[in-house]
Amino acid sequence: MTLTIRNIVPIIKANWIGQNDVAIIDYISIDSRSLQNDENTLFFALSGPNHDGHQYIEELINKGTQYFVVTRIPEDVKEKGNFLVVENTLEALQKFAAYYRSLFDFPIIGITGSNGKTIIKEWLNFLLSPDYNIIRSPKSYNSQVGVPLSILGIKEKHNLGIFEAGISTTNEMEKLQKIIQPTIGILSNIGSAHDEGFQSVAEKIKEKLKLFTSVKVLILNKNKSISAFVNPKIKTFSWCSDDKSADVYITKKNTDELTVLCVTYQEDTFTITIPFHDQASIENAIHCMMVMLYFGYNQKVIQTRMAQLYPVEMRLKVKNGINNTTIIDDSYSSDFQSLKIALDFLENQKQHKKKTVILSDIFQSGLNNEELYSQVSQLIISNKINRVIGVGETISQYKNKFINCIAFKNIDDFITSFENLNFENETILIKGARDFHFEEIVSMLEEKTHETVLEINLNAISHNLNFYKSKLAPKTKMMVMVKAFGYGNGGFEIAKLLEHHKVDYLGVAFADEGISLKSAGITVPIMVLNPESTSFSALIQHQLEPEIYSIKGLKAFLKIAEQKKLKYFPIHIKLDTGMHRLGFEEENLTELIQTLKGNETVQIKSILSHMATSDDLKHDAFSKSQIALFEKLSSQLQTSLNIKPIRHILNTSGITNYPEAQYDMVRLGIGLYGISNDYEEQKELENVGTLKSIISQIRTIEKGESVGYGRRFIAEKETIIATIPIGYADGIRRSWGHGVGYVVINNIQAKIIGSICMDMLMVDVTNIDCKEGQTVIVFGENPTVNFMAKQLNTIPYEILTSISQRVKRVFFRE
């Protein structure tokens, strides 16, 4: 993209207020945190229920960004930047993308549906890339924001586009249609995703079909309930397995791990073998085959390429690596657009000062190699990467464009030199095209642990954080609790994400938790809620801020502070307003004031209290009495000491139930991790943690045979059982066994039978089609942590925090 501000102003119908309207723009940004923002960036200050990009303009100006699309110009930057003022910044971004799309005239495939969009897109890219220079949506960029950003990646040398469009309610698809302007349409599977955004399935189908109003052909599974809504003026190219009147008639049979499709098209019949067994993958593969038929590929090419389809990894994963390294695994794609995303994610999740990128040749950029690797070099420089390791013939030729670059012609050469590359104490982004088999590099670098993992969805954490932020007044600060290893989900990685989101404080229970975060590089202020007096010196050394809750503790801290000659060291005063756990009570206030008056070694950074029943409105009167007492006591402290500290009393439930008591800050805890006591609120939150394992072994037992310790399960008939390598040492309570709980295999519940062992549990899979090595869901979307807690007569906190440290945490972003 090379457009000037003068070009852009009429496209988005902006009012120009600035100095240099001939400036060239070559990068569009919506993320103030991206290191890719520079003097040639046009920043769109998007505003939504949970965010407002206008808040970050001054910060961006200080970093060198000069041009902004805004709905208003903040007072503090009026004379500092250049502004394109519009009524709605998202609509401006969409208008700009639609205009940009109109500059290109080549086939564009638009994909929508409830499921399978991203997989179809990635498979089509694989199947067609030998013959086309393809631009496609990176990852699952299919939203009202993601689609325009994807379109803006088109370059002059591209000759085929593949873009997906996702919607969650009505009046969204028309906007995406104007941006994508597809010439070929694919309607994938229609399922239950986002049903809540539509009054009926019919309304959802009609809304999705709006993507295809101007296509030359629409590819779809022939289905009466869908065909009824398709405009008869639109040419369709249909397939079906039970209606021979479809353009392509398909039957199938399964053999071991494979599926053989018998395809009848234009009075010709041939077979195609695909390496999948499940219905969703078969449907997705058929849609891809239909595109190849429409493009006129011969049977042999279709057969050869379809046989090579592979599982699609749609997530960036964060893993622990050898020698104190952190691995960001993006080892299945290498294109320019997704590299930008991966580098932003690297900055978001870096856990070491040193950053390394292992990068394969980059394909389908739409640029010549000279220009491409020059731009990649600039990306690497702007993201402050310390070392680049290139793998591939092409990137080896351009290694001189990178500072501190080692290059290998192929992965075998890399493996041969592995021991000499000295990976340690660094964050490593592994990004390679599938043909390079970078999964082998991941395997070499990944720390080896057992096969049970807790997957943490970082997108969900961001969503939940923004959901609660949307409930706050504009000036209300937020502290987020990351104690107890982030409620069992992982401490540092979540703290790093929260730092990226610019929360005001982090909260931990004990000093060692805070020291661990500070030592790992977290710079957000950290409050220690339960500091022991023996930890005060270490706490001061690491700039942690203690909660002080007793006269004894205060005097002990002041003594050490005076010995160290501290001045205005931040502390937090805890008041007991009814929880009766920790804190100064009303009768302690006079002594507290006398002790602090005139003391310059410490500064009261905040005054806080904790609510006992904010989650249960049956105790509304008690909660309000706590708030009233907090107001009284904190005001007395402020007046007597002539201070104006931050005040905070609300926890997660309090944020929702007592918004009038936000004061200066709130403390978000379990809600960040997708758990709420409120049924309606729970529907707004996204699941964060999914505990997964695998099937270690499957066996058949006869009637009368038993399973596990104590013979607590005795088969009443021939039974097939599967053993799963997770037990009570991993945090699964024994009371969840013996028919009470279940795991999920192939979307089917498998009852836990017999006693849960220390390292294993057994389930009944008699009626489940499964095999050894297959994935097992222990909790996540089903069963939920809330459900488990209710069945076990406990609380979700206990379920989450019980998951053992020996269970590997894998962090990912969609």
C-alpha cells in the first residue's frame, strides 16, 4: 500500500486537520502497543464498549506516530499530531479497505458459515498455492475489524484472494461483503455457533448469504433448508451425498484413518482419498475439492493434493523450552501478514530480554524477494529482535539484510548445527511454512513433560478483562489478582498479558509470588496482600508494595524502612469492615493515625477492604453496611493524615453488584478466568482453561472383572475401558471418580469408573469410537469448572488452584 493522506481523506470522508497531507502511508494500525507503528503509520483510534483508542494517541505521538483517524481530537494532543476526523473510525477503516479492494481485479474467494471457515481457507491455500500467488486472511481474521486489516494486505503480485467472514448478529455481513467483494462464494457448515445473535436459524442463514450477493458462483452443500434462501439469480455449484440432482454427487467409505470419496461429476466418476475420518473434516475437504473442480483441475492433481491434506493448527502457542527458554510455536505458516501478528504476540508474551526468531522462506507475499526481505528486515528491527535464524534457500540469499543472522539452506543443516546455536534464557518465535517441518524444531526446543496439559486461551483472558473494564467509570483503575499461580492458570504469562493491557496493579498473596514476577521482568506495580514480617526486606529489595493490616505489622515494617533510610515507600492499609480475616478495625484507627502521622518513610498508596458476600444478594444489607463502614473509616484516615490515596473495596462480584462503590480502583479476580456466580454474566465470559490429556491404553474386560484399587467398579457386562494419565496428584479430586464425574472424548461423555489413582483414571468408552493417543477433555467448555464445583460441593477456585504444577501450561492465542 502506498497512498498519501491527501488520497485517503476523500475515501473515508474525513475532515483533515494537520500539516502534511502529502505524507505517504504504508502501514495501517489499530494497536497502540505494536512496535511496528512508525512515522508512516496511519492509526485508526477505534472505540468500543471495552476500549477507546483515543486514550493512546499521546503515547503513540511520543513514539513517533504522526497520523491518526479519530472521532475527536483529545485536548492534550491538539497541536502535536495530524488528524483525519470522521464520525465513526471503524466505518472509516471499512470504507478505506473497501476502496483498497476495488483497486484489484482478480478472483476472490469469500467463505462464511458457522464452522470450518479457517480450515477451508488454509487447505485451499495449500491446494492452490502451487499455481497462484495467494493473499488470505491471517489466522482467523474474519471480524468487522479483522476483515479490513486482511484486505489491506493485498499486493500487486497477488492473483487470488481467500478471505473468511464471520458474524455474530444481524446487519454485519453487508459491511463485510462491501469490503471483500467476493467473486466466488463458499458456504460452509451451518451450526449452532452465535445462535444467540439471531432470532432463528433462518435469520442466520439469510444474514450469512448476504456475503454472496455479487458472486459469479456459490459453492455449497445442497440442502433444502438452505437452498430455499439462496437468491435464484445466483449461480450455484452444489454437492450432496443424498441428492443426485446436485452438480457433484458424493458417497464415502471409511478405511482405518482414511476416507475414500467416490465423486460423480459431469457423467464421470472417480475416487479421492483424504486422511481424515470425522464428518467436519470430510465436509471441509469436499468444499475444497469443489473449488478445484470449478477451477478445472484434472482428477490426478486433485487426487494427489487432497491426499496430502493435514490438520490445521490455528493457534499461536506459548510453551516452556529447554535451558530456561520460552517457545512461541507458529510452525505451520510463513507469510508476511501472519508474521506481523506473530511478532506482536512475541512482544506481548516475551519472557526474556533476548528475543530470537527462527524463520523459514516466506511465500505469497505479493512482493519481489528484494522488497519482501527488506520489509521483513524492517519488521525485525522495529520489534527489536536480537537474533534471526533463517531456514531456506531464499532467506539464506538475503541474510545480509538482517542484523545478527545465521542462515541454513534446509532444516537438516539446522538440526546438524543445533548444539552450537546455544539456546538459553530467551524467547524464541518459531515461524515456518509447513513444507519446512518446523515442528521438528519445536520438538527439539520444547521442555519435555507428560502428556496432560492445561491450555490457557489468552484471547479469552483479554475478552474477560475488557468485559469487566466496560463496567467501570472512565477513571476507575483496575488491580488484577494473579495470586496462587494465576488461580492455577499460570502466573508470569498472564501477568505479562495484563501488563500488555496496561492494568494499574497486580495482586499476589505472598512476597515470593511477587518476587518471581519482578525477577521475570514484570514492571506493573505489585501489591502483596499477605506479607509476612520475615519477607519485608526482600519485599523492599524487589520494589513490592505490602498490604499492612495490623499495628504490629506496621511497626515492624516501619522499623526496617527506617533502617534502610527509605522515603515515601508505598504501602497499602487494609481495613476490616466485616470480613474478619485481616485488617484494622475501627478501634485501631486512633493508634494507626498516631503511628503514621508525620512519618515520611512510607506513603499510603491505597486504603482497601474486602467484601464477604458481594456475590450473594441475599446479604445485600450486610454488603452495603461494609461499604458504608469503609467510607467512614477511609474518610477518617484521609482527613486525619491529609492524604488522598487510592480507595478500593470491590472484588469481581462487587464490580457487577455494587457499581456505586467503585471508588478509585477495583480488584478483578476469578472473573478474569471466566468464572462468575451470576448466570447471566457467566454467558458473557469466555472459557479460559481447558485441561486435556490423552488415552494411554484401551482394553476390554469381561462381566465380573473389576477396575482399579478396591475393586470399586465391577463390570456388569463386557466393557471397554480407557486409561487416562491424570490423577489426584495432578489435582483431580478422588471424589470425582466412581461414576460421579466424566471426561469428554469425541464430544461424548465417558464416565469415570472405579477410584481415581494418583497418576491415572479410567473411563468407560464402550459406546465411544476412540483410539489410543486420542485427546481427552477433563474440563473446559464441557464439563465446566462451575459444573464440577457444584457436583463436588466446592467452589471453582478450589478446582482451578488444585491443578498441579507438574501439569504443563500451554498458552495460546487464536
